[in-house]
Amino acid sequence: MKKEELIFSMKWNVYLLAIDVVGLFLFSIVSGQSALGVFGLRFLPILLFLEAAVLLLIGSSFEFSSSIFFSKVREYIFHSGEKWSVEDYEQGRRRASPYLLLGVFLLLEAFVSSFLID
């Protein structure tokens, strides 16, 4: 893993946490609760779990779509001339690694926040 991928994942982790907290703040104000009261903060782990699931799904689909299985499926079904290569697979893994790392960060934060809030 490169340093740029780690910085990308950490930067987007902070962005997503800020968006989640601001969104829950606005949701708690609209619903008539106190600002980020117990009602608003209870949704933070659920929101983090959902975001982690989506990001892990996106990252794994990037990596899985560059595997030899999908290359052979494209070759036989769609009669494409594109052959599988290790370079394409490595490129797919590099493309997927920031999403997977960000999903793992959010999953760990969801576990921690679920224990700390309740």
C-alpha cells in the first residue's frame, strides 16, 4: 500500500465523519431533540456500519471485477479480445485498496462508537 492511498483514506474518513455528525445534528434539530442528544448519537454507529458496508462492497467489486474469472466470462460471453493479465489485476487491486481501507476504518469506528455511546 502506498502512502497516497493511506492519506486518501484518512482524509475521506474525516470527511465522512464530519458529514455524519453534521447530518445527525441537523436531523436531531429537525426532529425536536436536543442538539446531538441521545437520540441523534444512537444513529452514528448504524450510519457508520452502513457506510462501511457500501465502501467494502465497492472496493471488493473493483478487485473482483479484475480477477481472472470475470476476464474469462467477458471473453466467452461477450467475445471480447481482452485477455487477463497480472498488470490489469494489480491495477484493479490498487484501485480497490483505498475503498477497502476506508471501509475498514469506518467499521472499526462503528464498533468503537457503538460501545462508547450505549
